[in-house]
Amino acid sequence: MKLRWSNRSTDDLTDIYAYIARHNPQNAKQWLEKLRKRARNTANSGLIGRMVPELGQADIREVFVDHYRIVYRVETDGITILTVFEGHQLLKL
């Protein structure tokens, strides 16, 4: 299955990296790899995530990596990551 990243989601990863790297660059690299790995694993079974509560749409789902939310759209041939953000925030699309 295909995994695609929206422009917003790649910007999100850049921001997450920059934020963590201020204090610990090595930890920032590890976090990005965790997030990317979870996205790759999710692409193989897109319906594994839960529906995003703020939207209630069956094709918009999310998975978690600790306190980060990875929100994605399920498509016929894979998934598109829409955004990645800290889980205590509400989704803003």
C-alpha cells in the first residue's frame, strides 16, 4: 500500500524535529523515525486507526505515537498523512 505525506504533514515533522532538537538533537532524530515508522505500518492496514473524534468521518483516522497524533485519510491504494501534532491539541484542518 502507498504512503503519501501532505505538505502540511512534512512541515509538521520539520517543526517537531526543530522543537525537540533544541534540547536534544539525537532524541529528535529518534522521534522522527518513530513517527515515520508508525505511518509506514499504518499504510498496510489503514482502517486500524480510530476515526478522528473532531470529524467523525470514516475515511479520516488517526493513530498515536506516545502523545503525538498522526491523522490520515484512507484511500483505495493506501493512506495520505494529513497532519502530525501533539495529542493534547484539537485537530485544526
